[in-house]
Amino acid sequence: MTLLSMPATTQVTTSRRAVVHPAHELPRMTRYRGGTYSHTVDRIVFADGSTARTDLIRLNPNLDAYSLDFSAVAPRLPSRYQRGTWSALPHLRARGREAQIGWILSQAFPIISTAELSRKLRAAGYPLGAGNISDHEAIAATQAAIWYFTNGLELDTQPLNVPVAVRRGPGPVISYEFDGEPQIGGYSVWTTSDAPVGLRLQKSVNGVDWHDVSGSQLTTGETKGRYQRPLGVGSTVSSSSHGRRGRGFRFYRLVIAAPGGTASVGHVSFWLNGTRHYRNTDRIVHLYNYLLAGANAALRDTDDPQLVTRHAVAESGLVGPFYVRIPLTLKVTDGALVDAHGVAIDDPVQPGRDFYIRTTPGTSTTTLVATAAQAIAGRVLTGVAAADGPRHFTPVALAVPTDVAIHFDIDWDCSRDHR
């Protein structure tokens, strides 16, 4: 007779908790005031126009971390930090974004090198160029992504070369309004006409008074397709001053000479001259977008370890049956794992395979510790000001390799009779 035939007499209750440990023992942590001229300092611009400086938070000795609260403050004097938990921090517990930030930390600098990060960005289709992302750019993008989840701060990712408003007409013109005053370095246009199309670009400070851009005239061929026109340096400068980048124009428009007017022109795109394509460095924007997309996708695609216990009962030194939804390596703190025939289980437990706990006499509780070959939904190892320090000091996420396990606390009481 197999164990599956045992009578059900005692109910079983379970609770679940995630436990994160550093892969290596952590030393005592002390935070000092950050340096003024660190080579890894950068400056980012948020969508609301505000700015912030970014850098790794360095805890002595040799521990890197990121801020988990934009509104908190850094200590001015050496301050002790200790390991903390996500759930113990009210503003983090309320947002519930630990899994996303756990993924970001595991996939970002310094755990992942800038060379490997650059390879992943190129593989994902981001136009990184020939060089690799730098340390300070990787830190800035990672910190911005973390603040997005912990404080709701959005990095400014609006492309400066993309108009915020486009209007066709009246007449054979297409008008473009930009966010700011960019210097246009050239434009490309898709034509929808088999007849030649004549184009010229105009510029305006106020959208009312227009002037031709020198050298902007373009006449397309007699076939549909893409045509482009580079512009001379300085042709779209409205003003400049010594030591500062010149300003362009907020308003531009294409004047079209073709039988179909604006209908002869499809998509129009612009590139800039003398500036980057975002208010933030292009590489910061690309990595920020990559991290946000990856964190949200990982949360959707990761199967969280679950222990199914709805049929579990306790009887004659056995508790079960249990089963799992994904392959798990299980260890029991008090007792032994056996299958439906009483044979000890040493290998990872597979989905759909019933198993039991052979209990130790005199016990009514035990804990199953579960780990998985695949990534478990991210957990964050935090550092917080020690009990004798101010509680408003910035909590940090330690950027160190971690091991995550799920603990299933199992409770039964054979002295009770459940009828």
C-alpha cells in the first residue's frame, strides 16, 4: 500500500517568506560622506525638469550600493549601517516593487560589467555606437531606474529631434514644433509621389515669421522612396554666446512644391547638429529604457515558486501530499522528504510529483527551504542606518551577489482531532 492511501485526520497550515542572503559574508558597514570629485559622478534630468547628481553609495569596506529613497538624506559624519529588509521600510513596502529592483541590481553595474552591459544593449537593438557605456553612465541609468520604482521619478527620455507637434497646412506646408530650440543638422523625407517633389526648410522663433534655411532645398527623383538633405553647420543657429552651445529654433516647416502638396510627403525625420538627442546622455537613456523594460518583463515571465498544500494532512509521522509548480530543490529543516512510496527524495522535485515529509517524533512544525535553477523573483538586500543612528538617512540597496530562497513554514498538531 502506498502513502497515498493514508487517512486524512489532521489539517496542515503553511506560510511563505522569501529570504535573501549575500553570497559572501558581509563585514560591518560604515557610510562616509561622498567625495566631491568622484569620476563616477553624473547628472541626470527628470521629466519635470529637475536634476540630480548620481554616484554609487560606497559603504566601507568596499561595498557598493544604490539609493532606495530620493527624498532621504546622506549622513555628513561616518555612520554605521546594518542589514535590513524591504518590508521594514514603509515607503518601499507601500510600493511593492522589490522584484523589479532585484532584477535591475542583478542585471546592472557593478554586478554586470560595462562591456557586458554594452553587448546586451546592442543585442537588444539600442543604438549604442562603437564605444561601450562608461561607469558613470551605467550608474546614472541604474540609479534613475531604481528611483522610478521607489519614488515615481521619471527620467527625461523625450527625443529632442522628434517634434512634439506636427501640423499639415494650410497650403503646401508641414509645420513642426520642438521641445526646446534644437539646431537641425538635416532632414530625411519619404515621398509618396512618382513625380519630382521640391522641398525647402524654413525656421521661426515664434511660429509666425518664417525664414528659409540656407542650403535646405531638396528635389526628389521620379520614384517613391526616402531622400535626405544634410544642412550646413550654423545654418539653424538663432543665437550663441562664448562658452555655451548655440541655440536653434523652436519652429520649423517644410514648404512643398508638388502637384499633391503635403499629400506627396510621408514620414519626415530630423537629426540634430552640435548636441545629443536627449537632455540626458543618449547611453543613459538607452540603458534606463533597457532596465525598465527588462524589470517589467522579468516580473511577468518569472514563475514564482509555490508549494501546493490544499490536500496536505498529517497522520502517523507523515505530512502531505505536497507538490510544486516548477522544479525546486527542497531541504527540510526537521524531518525527511519521501515520495508516495516512502523512498527518500534527493533530486529536485518535479512539477506534478507528490511528496511527503516524514516528521521527527514530537514535532509539530518544520520548514521547507526551496531554491530553483531558474531565477527566483528578485529580492533586495538592503542597508539601513543602525539603531543608534537617524532613521531618515537614505536606505540603500546593496549591489552585491545574493542568494534567494523561499521558506515554507509548515505547521500541524496531531493532538487535535479535525472531524
